[in-house]
Amino acid sequence: MTIQSLQHPPLRIAMLAPFGIRPKGTLSARMLPLAQALVERGHTVTITAPPVHNPQDAGQRTVYAGVPVTHLDLPVLPGTTGTLQWIVTLLQQALAIRPDVLHLFKPKGYSGLTALLARITHPRLPLVVDTDDWEGQGGWNDVLPYPRLAKQLFAWQERDLPRRAQAVTVASRTLETQVWGAGVPPERVFYLPNGIGAASLPTSTVRREHAGPTLLLYTRFWEFNVSDLIIALAAIIIHYPTTRLLVIGRGERGEEHDMLRLAARAGIASAIDYRGWIEPAAIPALLATADIALVPLNDTLINRARCSVKLLELMAAGLPIVAGQVGQVSEYIEHQHSGLLVAPGDAAALARATLLLLEYADLRVRLGATARIAVNAFRWERLVPGVEQAYYYVKSYNQHRRCVSTIPGQ
């Protein structure tokens, strides 16, 4: 679907979150800024979330730039009864504003079951399902240590819920084809890549002075083989011995420890400046210390399906980027124009492209400046008409069905 300007009355939109709002989490990077952009355009939006990963926020209601976010109370009873309590309460909270549209973010977990309940109890309420990465086999089920039954549930929800929805918003072209393959007609699938807020766009590209070149790795580690990173770094250090690798992030399975161990074995441990998880407010200052950003990727389904907000942050910071050419990366970066793309999982190619940028300062400046310009196309205020199009589509779809159902003989 193409993004276009639509002239329609404002809507009441109830969003269902799969878990709580956390800094640098999926919801803070996609659902919340999208909701805020919708409010800026005159819509009413609420978010209801089960505090799965943040029980300390249970029962709290916080308003973020006009968007009220309600974290449910913890269940009174354990087990299945508590699950049912959350599902019913999620739906009650969402229905409180008498929404025109129910928008489910991630077809999984408690909120996914709530959407299923809504289809049964309120069949005329339009449902839109958002998918921003791959959850089942080849996706997060293979990365995170979910219980076996939870993995089965998530995989089923990912296949089933988009088919039940009147429209599906997808964050990447790979997810678009996955949803088509699940049997959802193309006219009901709306491409909505991740965006960036105006507040995230820096006003300066001034770099701090340091002794040698600084490479930046901003990661969760599961995206690539750590050994490939160390091989590439060792090759770079041969030519630029004072190079340091600034690493921001923490692995899902302790992969950062593997990185440090392999670096020590290769004799380059002193070149790695590992910072771990960093508070979001402190990250822009760290990005400003780097000369080049590295985004190594393997060619896997989860990498093809994802839509990296971190990549947008690197572009907004004006960093020249060397990235694996996988999935959505090519939607954001044009090779040799706003960054350099290399073959996925190729340590030698990663090293060669980085050495090219280290050798030619003018190329670094040009790619970084172009990246800062290119990222403007992905500001949320420019993307939000795409989701509006999905909302008005499902409303007109439901109105058409109601009209048809009143025709004698239908």
C-alpha cells in the first residue's frame, strides 16, 4: 500500500501492548512514538499493557505527550485464572474509550489472546494487527528461552491473528511477504517501517577528539557471529593499531563475554571498550565519539524480518555506517550513498569496507551527512499517514460488510 494523505474525521484508537513500556524496548521505539504522532494529527489514542517484564509499574497510568499508558494491576490469583483476569481486564481497559479501531502490537501473549476475545465478543470492532519482527521458528522463539508451550502459543498466534484481522501493519518487506504467505490478501497489508522522532535528530555532527579511530558497535549480539566481529577487528588493527571498538549493548545469552574472551585470545582485548547497557539519555553523547558505526548481520529470517531503530539512530547521528546487506537495511541505506553495504556474515568484507572509510575521511563525511538527510524520510510524522490508511480501510471494510448483510438474500 502506498502512503498518502487522507481527509477523514479523527478516530479513537485503543492500542494493546504485549508487555510494558520500557526504555529502549520495542514499544518505546515503535508503538509509543506512533501513538504520539497520531495524537499530533488529532486522534485519541490509549495504550494498555500487562506489566510482564516490569511488575514495578503495575497499576500505574502515565501520560506520554498526550498518550495515556495504563499498566494493569498484577493478577490476584496465579496460573490460568490470573491469565484470564489479565485478558479480560485488557479488553475492558481498551474498550473504555469506545474505540473506532483496536490495534494489537505483536501477535503474541496476553494481548494476542485479548484480541482474539475481542473478535468473539465485539465482532464489529475493527482489528488491526501490527507485526514488527518474527516471533516463531527462525525468530525470537529460537533466541529467547521461552517455555515450550509458550513457543507453541506464540507461533500459533503469529500465524492465526493476522488472518483474523481486517488489516495488518508490517515493519519490513520480509514481514509483508510472510503475512501474504499466511493467507492475508495484499490489500489488507500495510507497510509501516519503524521511524524516528524529531527529538532524536541531533543538531550537530561535531565529533570529539581522541587518540585513534573509534568504531562503534550498538547491538544485542544475536544478530551476528561474535567470532566474525573479532576477525574483522583484528584485520583492521593490523593497519590502524590505535583503533578502539566502543561497544554499547548486552547480549541475550551473555554473548558479550564470548566477545571479550575471543578478543583476549586474539591479543586485542585492549582495543575493546565495552560499556554494556546504557541509559537512553546517555547514548547520543557516546555516538558522537565514534568515527564509524558497524552493523554486522547474518542472513537469517529474524534479521531479514526486523526493522532496526538502532540503525535509524546511527543515521540520525551522522555516522558513516558499514552494515550487512540483509532485509530492511537496504530500505534505509543506499550503498555508497548513505552507507556501505557488505555481504552478510563476511568478516573480510566488513574489514575491507571499514578500512576504506578509515583511509578516506572525505568519504566518511559524505556518507554520514547523506545518512542524516536520508533518515528524515523515516520521521514518524511522515509515516503516520500509512497507519491512518489502514484504519480507514478497516472502517470502510466493516461498513461495507454491514451494508451487504442487510441486503435480502445475502
